[in-house]
Amino acid sequence: MRFSDLVASSLSSLRQRAFRTTLTVLGVMIGTTAVIVMVSLGVGMSQAFLGNLESNWSLRTVTVYSPPLDGAQEGIPDKLSDRLVTHLQTTYPEIETVAPIYFVDVELQTGRSGGWSQITAMPHEALEKLGLELAWGELPPGNGAFSVVAGDMLNTQFWDESTQAPLEVDFQRDSVFATVQSGFVEMPGGGGDGGDSPAPKRFLLPFSGQVAGDGQTWTQFSQSLFADLDSTVKFLQKQSPGKPLPNQPTTSDGRPIRGEFVYSELRLFTATPDAAEALVTTLNEAGYGASAEVQWIREMQQQALMIQAVFGGIGFISLLVAAIGIANTMMMSVFERTREIGVMKVLGASLRDIRGMFIFESALIGMFGGLVGLGFSVLVSAVMNALIAPMLGFGMNGDDTSISVIPPWLALGAIAFSTAIGTLAGLAPAQRAVRLSPLDAIRSQ
């Protein structure tokens, strides 16, 4: 039997039993739709967790909080200083840039309104790497003139001291004063009782810009102040000459320890998220206190894959039920066409042709169900992305993140899988047709 004859015979048989074929295809469609939609939800969640790894700077960075405790024995500086910056750059070639970070806690005041924030001071080149999108203004210049960029939601974090009611401040118009909250690291050898801390000095805070935002989505930039590192240090030294800077080591009687400047943390920039993940593992093994955002992103990825597998398993059960329906339909077809099978055998049709005819019919049912299921899945996915995704916060940051994503491999895989399910479901009926005795089949009514 030629392949064209096989196709024509199979299609003719399916058309003759159109109602039963339609119901069986409907069962496969439901199973295929369940598989595609369930897996697409897992894919959508995974993409929402991961985003664009290569373009997200935070996933390509490693934050170092402390050097190894016993690092001095191996020649590793014991402070987050410029010497440690040099050591890291020369020891780990995967590091592209090391950005020292200096944190300064400040209390803000404007009129009767008060608030709290933290100045995150870093080199101007590192500020540019953050990719801050500004609603107005520009980044603090690296030419020694101290200024800050406010987070997008910082101006909503003020309150009226008399009524305790929240107030919104306009950083372009209102004068905002800052008071540094001194935080000193007491070092041994002072021999005193702690002494008196220097009185905090209030100063006018110059704003050079503000981060753009929608006023609802909270990010790591929302409540911070960003400034150039060198400008910040020089400005604080000028404000309190001879006094210890915040978060710098002092003696027990409150005097500054002359020597290296100690940073709050070091941020290491790498070329890729994979490089950041490998680097943080190496640093942790060496005794550094280090972490990377890509670590918990990977954990989320694993969770998304597990969710995807669970969703796919639920859909597979529906498709398995559909396979039973295909097997039942084909078995009924064998019973109804017993005489036809006997005639074919008497006329010289090979067992291979008879087996292939029934298997091909069941495969067609699976393929048709897969195609219809794919089309229906695309419709369901579009409805979910239009109605459900906004309710769950997907795409709130202006991106095109969807809750349901059907990649090409899922579409093609679903059709191939439904076809394979149909083929397997037709094996038993086809084998029964092959085993029929020609004479008994012809005598049957």
C-alpha cells in the first residue's frame, strides 16, 4: 500500500465516523491545552524571575561585606580598604571593576517635616553603571561638588512632626536639611570610657536629580540618596574638621584613627551573571563575607522549574485520559471494520499495511487534537496575559513580562507529544486488527 493510499484510507475512515472522531479530538485538545497552558505559566513565571540576565547589572555584581577573618596570615588586608580593592583586582581576573561603597545614615528635615534616609556614596563610574533613569536632573558630578540624587519614593517618606501626618516634599523646590547620624567603629587601644560623641551638624542637602518611578513599585533605589564617593568624603571632612567620619574606626575615647579609609562594602562587577555566581562561590570558600543577587535568582529559577514540572504533570494527566479515549475509539473502529479487515487480508494486504492504517489513524487524531489545542492555548494565554497578569503585577515596570509564555519549543513539542500519544494509543487496536483471522472476519456481520 502506497503512503498516499494510506493517508486517503485513514482520512476516509475518520470522516465516516465524524462525530466519534470529533469527540476524541476534543479530548486530545483539552489535554493538549492543559499541558501547554500549565507549562506556559511556569515559563512565564521563570522569565519574570530571571528577566534579562545579561543586561541586569545587579545580577552581574558581587557584594563583599568583610574580608576573611584569618586573611592577614595569607597577606589579605583585614579591612575593606583600597589595599583590599587592589588585592581583589589582582587576584581574581574575572572582576571587571571594583566599586567601593560608603554608607552614611542621615536624618532629613524640611519645615515641620522629617524623614530618614541613607547616602550611598560610590565612584562616579559606578553610579553610571547603575543605569539610573532620572525623572529630572543629572547624576552627581565627580568633580568635587557634593550633591545627591534622591530615590523615586523618598519624597513621600516625610511626616509632619506635629500631626504625624504624611507629607510629600518637592526636592526641586523645598529646602531639605540633613543631619548625619554618627556611627563609629570602636577599635581597641583607646583606653577610655568612650568619651563624648561629636554633636551632629545640620547642613543643606543639595539635590542634583531624582530617580524616575511610577510612585507605586518599590525598588532598591526608592528611598536612598546617591552621591559621588570622593565628593561625599571631602564634604563631610569639611563639615566636621578633625572629627571622625561616620562609620570610620575610632579609639575608645572617640578620636579618629589615622590611616586607611574603611568602606561599608565593596561591589564587584563581572561580565556575566554566571561569572558573578562563580566568583561569589570562590570568595565564600576563601572566607570572604560575600553575596550575589544571582544566587537567589537561581533559587527562584529552580522553584520556577519545579512549578513548571508540577503544572506540566497536571496537564499530562489530562492528555493521558485523552489517550485512553483514542484507544477506545480505535478499538471500536476495529470491531466495526472487522469484515473490511478480513477482505483486505484476503485481497493480499500485508499485516504491515493493516497495522500502519490503524496506527496512522490514531496518530492523525492525536495530531489534529494537538493543533486545535495549540490554537486554543494561544487564545487562553492571550486572555490570561490581558486580564490576569495586570492583577498579579506582571508588567508593572513597563516591560512586556507576561504570566503565560508559549515558546516555539513548547508549541512544537506539544504537537509532537500529542501525535506520539495518539500513535501509542493505536498500537493495541492495530495489533488486534492484525491478529484477526481472515475467514472469521469475512463471516462476521
